[in-house]
Amino acid sequence: MITSVSNGRVKYIQTLMSKASFRKKEGKFIAEGIKMFEEATKGDVLEVYIKEGVYDSLNIDTKKKLERIGYEILSESVFKKVSDTVTPQGILSVVKMPSSDVKKIISDENPSIAVLENIQDPGNIGTIIRSAEGAGVSGIIMTKDCVDIFNPKVIRSTMGSIYRMPFAFTANIEETLDLLKKNGIKTYACALNKDANAYDKYDYKKPSAFVIGNEGNGLKESTVKACENVAFIPMCGSVESLNASVAASLMMYEIFRQRR
């Protein structure tokens, strides 16, 4: 049992938890919680740490997986120090980062793609990833100025979808949108302007990609111009805009509805 916060492994976990640059360098991230451990592919789980006294409360399948992978016990005080949650469940996994790329995502048969530009809220990114899996989206493409997808708050809010939803990053969104168009994928900017049509007036049965912008500023004008179509979500009252994850979810499920 590890009982000291000065232990090398404990410091390593804390650094993985807090520094995006270190996670990227190591190719690993932290997944906290029982569900996140249970849903991770065995070969991708590199290390597991559990809080003292937690093992006996776990179900038999979780115990078997722990025994196959191996685990380290942390004292309650040490686990509290490394945990990113107020009420930790007592399991913390070090997981290998999944990888994908834009070309793989667009090669899907009749792809449905979410493109995210400068999304900054971890909860929004996590919710979009989770909704994307539910709506059968082919993959998510993110600009590199989006919040780190391996941020512990993002990972938790995906509820396991991070393991299954393909995603990739782009350094140049306009070039990526051009690539999508060259591959026969219709592009839709989610924005309010004079050229916009209601989001449910378009036909998404063919390959489609929609773009969601920053929570405060929306999409850059250059990004809107790089898309073939502009879609808006009608709203009542004095509401000016919707939460980014809500807007993305509405788009994804409209595509899903039409294709059903």
C-alpha cells in the first residue's frame, strides 16, 4: 500500500492529472471511476490504483479484471490527494491514449461528422462526445485550440464514450473543410446570419459534417465562409444562443432522425 504523497508513482499520477503537455508526451491519461475502468479495453489500461477498503465492494467481474491487470492500493488520504473528484469512487486508471485521424473518420460509409472549433468548456466537449456515440456519429474533428480532450473533467463527462468515439485534431479547419468537400461530404456551419436556414430544413441523408463554434464567440467568419451551408436553430423568447453541447446534440440527432 502506498501511504505517502511524496511517492514517485503518486507524483506521476498527479502530473498526468494536471498537465496536458505531460499527458501528450507520455501518451497516457487518467480515467477516474468504476465505470471508466470497467469500460476500458484491457490492453489500453496500463496501471490501476484503488483506494484502501474499496476492493470488497466491487462486483465479481470488476475484481477479475483488476486481478488480470494488476493494481496498487493507495491509502485513503493519498487517494484523496490524487483524485479530481469531490467524492471519489476509489478507482483510478492510467490509460493509453486512443488514436485516429481525419482521413480515417471521413472514410466511413456515409459519414456523419461533428467539427468543433475552439470549444473551451470540458463539460461541453465531454457531452458532445457522449451524444455523438448515441447518435451514431462517425467521428469528431477538433481544432487544436479546443480544450484538451484528455482533461479529467472531459473524460468523466464522456461516461466511457471516449473509448469508442473516433476523434482527430486539425491545425487548419479551412483545409479540413476543403478536404471534406472534396470527399463529397456536405458542410454545415451552425451560425446566425442572413444566409442561414433552419437546421431541420436541410437533407442530411448523404455524407454530412456540421461545425460548432466557441461558446462565447461562435464560429469565425472565415470558417462560416468555408462551409457550403449555414444552419441555425430556431429559439423562442429572448435567448440569443444555445449551449454548444446542446446545439451539437440537436444537429447530431436531426441527422440521426433523418437517416432512420
